Amino acid sequence: MDLKVDGHFQKYDFGIRFQPLEVDYQLGWFTISPRFYATLGYRYTAWDLDDIHIDISGMNISSESADFSMNSKVGYFGVGYSF
């Protein structure tokens, strides 16, 4: 089986991270570093499919009219903790 797909995929992700607390605690042989943070961002993805070529068992089946577009736009906000 042979499959060839022509198209474009794009992904853009813009964000900012705010970290108001960063502390290092020495606990004997190891150190812990708790951090509180908040993130704010925007993500855009787009997929444009132009054509598909499929070859199954020597039969060349092609579809050049496989025009397909899909995109996604997401804004996000989150808070977190790491240690």
C-alpha cells in the first residue's frame, strides 16, 4: 500500500507566563523549588489538504479533488504549581 498526501499544516502558539513566586528550600541533601504561575495565550492551527494518491495492490487510485480545509482557534488561561 502506498499513500501520498499533499497539503499544508500550520500551527502558531503565542503565550505569556507570569511567575510571581520562586523560592528554593534546602532540605538536607536535596532542594525543592516550588513555583506558582499563570499562563495566558492563543493557539491557531490550520490544515489544508490538496490531493490524495492511494495505491492498493497495484491499482493506482487518485483523488485530485480532495480539497479540504480545517482550522482551530483557541484562547486559554491557566494557573499552575510546580515543585
